[in-house]
Amino acid sequence: MSIQNLKDFAQRLGIKLKIQKEIVEEATKNITTKYNYNKDEIKANFDNLLFEIESEAYKIYLKYEKEYGENALKTLIYHLIKTGKIKNLNQTGEVLSKYFNIFDKFFLSLGQSRRTRAGSSFETIHNSLFKVLNYKFDEQKVINGKPDFLMPSLRHYKENPMDCIIFTSKRTLRERWRQIVTEGTRGLGFFLATIDTKVSKSQLSEMLSHRIYLVCPKNIKKKYYSKKANVLSFTQFFKDFLDPAMERWIRNKII
């Protein structure tokens, strides 16, 4: 078995790092079990849960990353012994020297994966908590743009787009908020969850003209966007928009 890339070598032998969605689901279960909140309590404490689940997910990720790295390195050493490239474990130092570039790429890949997962965890936590709350949605469906959540479903959007909620989460915005609203995209409202504290007045005004609401933790809203009409706390989003929509969809037998 040729070894050019340790990550690929490990994957060929079935050694993989647990996917982010599974890690976040495990973290969500740990934290929601810890507090044993009912659905109303989860919505009331959504801000704190968001950050606590993120912290828990990172701890869980580091645990799985350690196990993955140990298994990959151990498997490589035993493979080299088995194939006669080294005689015994006493030559491990030679292996580290000889395969330095492979190890270097492997650890660089782990570092990049850690950063990528940190960026995607914000979206994944919303996904996990929305499922706990039994909100109905389809994920990552193309409707000109590609929002994270289309509520209640792509099928209903095709039938009545103005009755649907389009929800996307971005840890930081920059100009990426434009991705969720493209020409021809319709909906009851566009909701963009974030913890970004640097959204400018001009950006918020432009978002307002596109019917985009910013959804953020209440402490961020209070400190940075207190007087902005299109900035909501998560509690406001649930109470004023998503829960009434859910009631309507159920009443009209959409879900």
C-alpha cells in the first residue's frame, strides 16, 4: 500500500474522524440533557445553549481528533513493521524523520479541519436545536440562492413561496449575506442568524430593503443593534415569526 498522504492511508483502512454533524448532535444531547429543558425553556435560553453547545462540541471534537490521530499514527507504524520497512518499534525515530513530510501534511490537515469545523458549527448547532424543537425544514436546497434552512419544506416553497421562511446562519457576515437573496428568490422573510458585532448601518439598511432580518443573541442585539428594526433576538424570531408560521402550517395541514 503506497503511502503518500497519511489521511488518505488512514481512510483506506477505515480510520476516519467523526463528522461534524454527529459531534454537534452529541454535544446538543449532552447539554439539553444537562438542563432537561422543555421546548419553551430551550427557546427562552437559546442564546446560552448556542454558546454552550459550541463549547461542548469543541471539547468532543478534540477528543475524537486525538483518538483519530493516535489510530492513524499507530496503524502507520504497524504497517511499516508488517511490510518490513522498519524492523521494530525501536526504529520509530527513523520513521518520524523519514516520513516527516507526510506527518507535516497530516497535522496541517488536522489544523485546517479544526478551523473549518469551527466555522461550520454555528450552522450545525442551529440545525440540531431546530430538530430538538421539532421545527420543520429542508436543508441546503437550491432556490436561486442556497439557504441553510427552508421552512417548512422545498415542496411548500414551490407551491407557495410567500408562506415560507428562509433561514441562514453565518458566524460572521462580511458580504456573504448577499448569498441568501438573489433575484427571483421569494419568501415570507429572510432571516440571517449571526454573532457578528460589526455589521454596519449601511449594510443593515440594505438588508432591510431586501426584507432580511438579522437574528442574534439578545446581548449582542442590545449592545450593538438596539434600535435597528430588522434585528431580532432569537426569542423574538421564535415568538413573532417562526412559531406563528408553525401554527399556520399545522392549521392548514402543510405539515
